[in-house]
Amino acid sequence: MKRFYKTVTIAESPPPEDSGFHILLDNKPVKTPYRRLLCAHNMALAQAIADEWEAQTESINPATMPITQWVTTIQDRIQPNRAALQKEILAFLNTDLVCYRTPAEGDTEIMGKAQITHWEPPLQWFEKQCGCTFARTTDLQALIQPETAHNYLKTAVSALNDAEFAVLLVVTQGTGSIILGFAFLKGAFDADTIFNAAFVEEKVKFDLYNEEFYGSAPDQERREKNLRHDLEGATQFLALL
């Protein structure tokens, strides 16, 4: 889409609405894909969105507008479906990536040790938060984690505002781990640590099979690029909340 506007300004909702700050393009409010008025709940967030629209040149490139994307996701996807989405990500706990390991011995020693290195710190951090010990397995048997952990996580997730929940949802889905998602949201581990934990198996295989020479599979490259983009955007977004 070509840039169709000249000016970008910010307007605060007047009483009695008082819902926040709106971005205006040539004095017309920006709307989300679902035709809702795009609304930022503080001036720093609104300014970041305005800066993204102002930075567009001849064509509008949504990939260069992460804060705009986060806010539209919240309004169009999170707010109308919060209960269902919350139920969806809470179900990750019993199948969480970081609890399913490869034996750290024999032919799988390198993989198993790499998993321990990258997965144990966030898992042990989470265990301290909920006050219980998680089950770990090296076979295909499905785990059922302690009820204490489920109750703690349900309460903690319910207490999140929609913006925080959006970050948790995106990172959990991108990593396959609500433990990694929660650790990132709470600032216990940075984006690089979470990214490396999410792709520890792929990194070991990359080194073992000399993929630097042959190249990674296109699907893997896409998933890595998407998660890196989401983590970087989420870091910036959380700082503005």
C-alpha cells in the first residue's frame, strides 16, 4: 500500500470516553484491520506508533511497524477472545518444551547436555515462582505437572492486563513453552536467552550436520526469523507499557 497521508498527529480522547490516545493521519483516526479505532493507553506508546507511521516512505510496510502490530493484535484478537486464548496457553504446561528431554548419554549426549544448559535455568526459576518441582522426562510418556503449578499459573495469567497477556501468548506460541514465555514476560531472562532455549535442538543439529555449509531448512529459517522479530518487538513494547 502506498503512503496516502502527509501528517501524523496524536489526539487524546476527550471525556467522558477518556479511553486513551489515537493516531491521526491527516486528522483522520487510524483503524485496526477489524475497523476498531487504534488506541494507545499512554503517551509513550502513542508516540512510538506515530513515529512508525511517520517513518513510512513511499509505501507502507507493516513489518517495520511492530508497536502498531502489537496494539492492533490486542484490540482485534486478544480483547474479544481473552478467555479462550487463556485456556489455550494454559494447556501448554503439561506439554511444555523444556520438560521433555533427550538422554544426556551415549549418542544423544551432546543434545541432552545442551537442553539441560538452556532449559534448566528458566525451569528452575519458574519452580521457585510456583513453589513446586516439575516432572521431567526423557521418553514419550505425557507428563502431568503438579496441581500447584497449574493453579499458580492460572492465577498469574488471569492477573495480567491485555498487553502483558499478548506478549505471553505470542512468546508461548512461538517457543512452545509457557515457562519460557512467562520467564520472558517477567524479565527473568532476555530475548537472546529465550530464543536460544527455543531453538537449542536446531542449533545442535546445525553444528552436527554442518548446516552452515548446506543451509538450514526454509521452514526452520522462517520460524527463527519470526520468533526473533516477535521477541525484539515484545522487548520494545514492554518497555513502553
